[in-house]
Amino acid sequence: MLTPGRPRGERGLPWIASSSKDSEIHRLRGLVAALGAVTEHPGTTQSFIEYALEKAVEITRATGGVVLLDGADAGLSIACAMGQMAKLDVDDYNGGATLARACLESGVLLRSDATATDERIRGGARRRQSLHSLIAAPMRYGDSVLGVLEVCSSVTHAFDDIDAQAIGLMGNATGGALGRQLALEENARLLRRLHDVLLDTQATAQMYQSAASLDALTGLPNRSAFEAQLEAVCSAHMGQPHRFGLLFIDLDDFKDVNDTYGHAMGDQVLRATAAALRETLRDTDVVARLGGDEFVVLLSSLRDADRDVRSVADAVEDELARPRVVNGVRLRIKCSVGWVIHDGEAHASDVMQAADARMYEQKRARRQR
């Protein structure tokens, strides 16, 4: 007995047409949801492909599926496979006539309801793996076909028009999303290469900049670099006297070293002088070679300028005069040191000239003694 108030389906059978309609609507809703999930899926290209294939199998009557990527002359490659199709080898797709290759070449969706009698399909893979129904959809990205999305079933006539429509739409969605993902990854690779080139360029520029500011023989800052730094320090301490001092160092009788032992020995003495100055001075002090046998030292962060600068000048003379072996010759490096303390007003050139003049006073006094 029929329940009052319920409409009959076709041919007087209750709910048959309505249930079929509801089922189709449910499947279409699932398709729409799956398409949205695929296009919005985050992660790597491989995880995206696996997710898309899983959804394609889930929304159809498929018992397996595969995503094949077009490698041009290299042929198709398997990006992901599941179910029955997980056991297939790439040669099964490239070694003969297959629905996937026909789909790739034609660029249109293809469906086979009975593969055993389908002239488009040859080879033993369909029989070995019981691939009796197939749907192959191209994965498009713009005008290009990136590959093929293919699903299978172990029974003939397993798929209907909704399944075919679903796989076609999934192929398009997967191709579009995959193309964008590949484009993003390629852009990322290009950006990384550009970044590496930029770093190399910056490193090269820094190397040339450093080379331009360093003395080639001793590795100390050269005259131009030191004068620029001294000018900056003088500007920063205008109106603030006794904050830093300058030592001007000139080696005594250096010409005799070159004349007696040769210029190679003279170069070794200059390197030994630079090393001794670096060892004697603080890390915050700046030592530079002006050229020839002339060196300068910028002494900063002074507490008692007169005492500190005089003490450092004496320490430099004592350290250089300590006997040492240079290039196999035991000798003492004698020097004259002139020093000045910034008065809070002088510019870099004035400070240098005053220290230079004080150094020559020391040298003349030494000669007289």
C-alpha cells in the first residue's frame, strides 16, 4: 500500500525516478566539491598530483587510476598511479597503442567500455591487469597538453556519462592547476638562480671594493681608505676634544735594509711590521699603511688621551724593536713615532700633517742622540 501524499515515479513505481535524480545530483555535487578541492590544494607538485588522482578515482566508479606526464621525445612518464594501474610499467604506455597515447595525440577525452574489442588498444597489459573499462582525459594548460589523467575499472561498461564528464573536468582542472604549479616552481628556480647570481655579483663587487681599499703587500687599509675613515671620525667628534689620537710611524734606516738584503727582504720587513702592529694594538684601533715604510694608527675610545696615546706609542716602539727573525735574518725594526690628540676641531688632513710633523721631530731627535 502506498503512503498517501507521496508522488509516484515513472511507470507507477514510487521514488525510482526521484531516487535516480537525487543520486545524480549527489554525484554532481561531489564532482563540484572535488574540483574545488583540487584547484585549491596546497603543497608540492607531487602531493598535488596524488591528491587529484585520489579525487578522480573517488568520484567515479573507477578501481584504479594514473597520471601520466608528457615528456615529449622521452615519452610518457608515470607521475602517480593507484589501484589496478599501480602495477603497470611505463613501457605499457610507451610500448604500443594505448588509450592514454591516443588521448595525448588527439587532445580529447576518450572512453572505452570494452577494451578487449577496442582497436585503439593493443598489448597484454589490459588483460594482465583486467583493465576492461577506461576513461582518458587530457590535462590541458592553455594550448598545451601536459599529460593524461586515466582511470580504469575491472568490469566492462563500468562508466556512465557522468563519470566521463567528471574525468574530463578533473583533467582540465588538474592540467590548469598543475601548469600553474609548475610555472610557480620554475619561477622560484629562476628567482633562486637570479639570487645566486646577485650574491656572486655582490661578492665580486665586495672583493673589488675590498681590494681597492687594502694595501696589497700587507693587507692593511691603504691611504685612501684610512683618510676617508679619519675624516668621518673627525666629523663625528667635532666639538668633542680628546676622544681619539693618531700615531704616525716611519721605519728608521729602511733604505739600508733594501740596499743590504734586497727589496724582497724589505717587503718581508714591512709585512712583519704590519703583523707586529696588529698584535700590539686593540681590535678597535685601526692601523693602515700609507705607502713606503709609513704606517698610521687611529686610537679611539680613549679615557686619558695624553697618557693612553703616549703609552701606545711607547709599546709600538718596544714591540718593533724586539729582536725577530725575518726571512732568515735576525734584526730589530726601529721606528720613529709621532702622535697627536684630536682637539675637537681639526680636519683629517690637519691631523695627519700634525702627526707627520711630530714624527719627523722624533726622528731628528733620535739621529742627534
